Amino acid sequence: MKTNTLLLFVSFILVLTFSSFTEKKNNSTNKFVVVLDAGHGGKDPGNMGNGYKEKDIALKVVLSIGKALEKNPNIEVVYTRKSDEFIDLFVRGKIANKAKADLFVSVHCDSHTSQAYGAGTFVLGLHRNNTNFEVAKKENSVILMEDNYHQNYAGYDPNSPESAISIMMGMEDYLDQSIQVASLIQKNFVGKLKRKDRSVKQAGFIVLHQTVMPSVLVELGFLTNKKEGAYLNSKKGQQDMATSITDAILEYKKSIEQNVAHVHFEDEVLDIPNAKDEVYNDITFKIQIAASSKSLETKAYNFKGLRDISKEKIGSLYKYYYGATSNYTRVKQLEAEAQNKGYKSSYIVAFKNGKKISLSEALKR
Ligand SMILES: [Zn+2]
């Protein structure tokens, strides 16, 4: 792997992330903002399995989802495109970040040389196998059609698995919520529509990486499959799939509003180990468990029973931390506790004089 390329790409992402934080909030309402992203468009038709056009099917499904969601006065729908036009991937992310969206849903159709079929939903992550990488590669390769893609993605190469892996670094904040949305979508595809379940999977999609909110990418099915292609190209198929996604979005909205208040918690007795050599006097370690545009009370019932939660506002985003200690041994235990509670992507962060510093810097004597 070229370290330069990786560093460049990561810095590009950081710049993108922070520039979105500093933008003035233009969504002053308390509406739940959903960004709907129809894949491809314009000079990029997407896949053309059986002669069907991915870009058209994705757009029709997205417009249908939007139309249904807009009936709800508490929801604001933002589209990355409403017509047949080419939109750069990084611009799609920018639109979502600027809208301070609560959720980003990208809609696509898959293709394969076999008669593979079925519906799947992706969240950003490390592709654990080659099949998932191939899906991300197909969707990411659109940047090769963009002007200045070398500049905009800092030399990122969609054909390299290593390059795709690098885009994961540090961006797992919304994984839990993204997985929740993806699971609800799959539940409807499979339960209501009896589509073949290709499940919730992780892969390195650039478009998901550009957003700072829970984000999913739906592969409605395979246009290359004779039967499924015809279904997805039909009005009924598009309506069915759109309704499934709409219902899942509404269900997700409801669940985050309820804030999982029913989760019970036990009083925990914290046993402090006496590992003196692991204490860093001027450093405070915490576990970052979540980041959200929503301000939640730091009550245990909002955090799966975890107590000692603190929050910090950075730009438009609230970061939530568990625990606070100068003892590195202790913070590793706290990290394990957070992960056991379900915060699978939580991690240790370090502060010096109230300022966040890198963990490696903190651990320097
Ligand atoms: Zn696509």
C-alpha cells in the first residue's frame, strides 16, 4: 500500500469532514432530514443488465420514497438528484452534510455475470470478502468518470482493495445506527416482499464515507438476473421496493425518537485496579461510544445502561464519551464494557488540559 496515497486520502476526508462541521446550520427546524441519493445519472448509466438502466430505476425508486416521506410534516427530504444528471460522489456527500441530515440512503442495482439475485443493504466498513469488495469497486469506479478525480479523492484508486480499506479509518461513529437502518430495510425486503436476503454487509463505498451521519447503500437486486431485472424495471417492483425502504426509514425515525428508553441498567461497582505504572497523570482517557447530530441527555437509559457519560459539541455533532480516568489499564476495561454493551466500534480517546490529543501522543512518557 502506498502510505502517501493513504495519508493524502485520509487528510482529504478530514478536511471534508471538518469543513462540513463549520458550515452554518441551515436546517433550523427540528425536522428529521433524510437525504435520498439515486445512484449514477447523466453520462453514467450504472449497470445495464438485460438492457435495463440502473440510473433510471434508482431515480424512480428514490422519487417514490421521497414522495411518501414528504407526506410526513416532520420529515424533510433532500435529493442529491431529481433528474437524469451526473453528480460527483463527493458532491453527494456534501449535499447531505450541508443539509445536516439525520440519515443518508443511497439506492442502486447490482449486476453479475451469473444469474445471482437478491436484495442487500450495505453500511460502510471493511469488506470481509472479495464479493463485497467487488460490489464497492463497481459503485466506486464512477469517480473515474469525474473531472479532477485525482484531485478530489487524492489519488484514491477504486480498483485497489488496499485503497478501499484506507477509507475506513476513524469513521465508524455512525456504524450502529447505520446497521440498524440497514437491518430494518432488509427485514422489509425479505419479510414483506419475499426478496432473497443478501443481508446487511459492510464494504468500502466512497459515497458512504463522505457523509457524517448514519448512511446506507441499498442494492435493490440484480438487473442481470432475468426475473429480478424485469421486476425491478416494472412499476410494481419499484413501488414495492420504495415502500419497503420508506417504512424502514419511518420505523428507524420512531426508534431513535424513543431513545431506547426501555433499556434497563444495573448499578455497576467499578473495581479500580492498582496498576500504578499505567497511570498518566496529566491525561484523561475516555471511551468515545457515539457521535450524533442529536443532543441526548447523558442518562444511562440513553446509552444502553452505561453511566458516567459525558458529551462534547464539535461543530454540529455531539460526541458521547463513557468514563474518564487517567489510568490506562482502567480505560481498557471501560472500552471492553462499552463493547459488551453493544458499542462495537467504540474506542479510547485521550485529552490533555481538556484538549483532544492522539492516543499515541498521550501514551508517550
Ligand atoms: Zn450503482
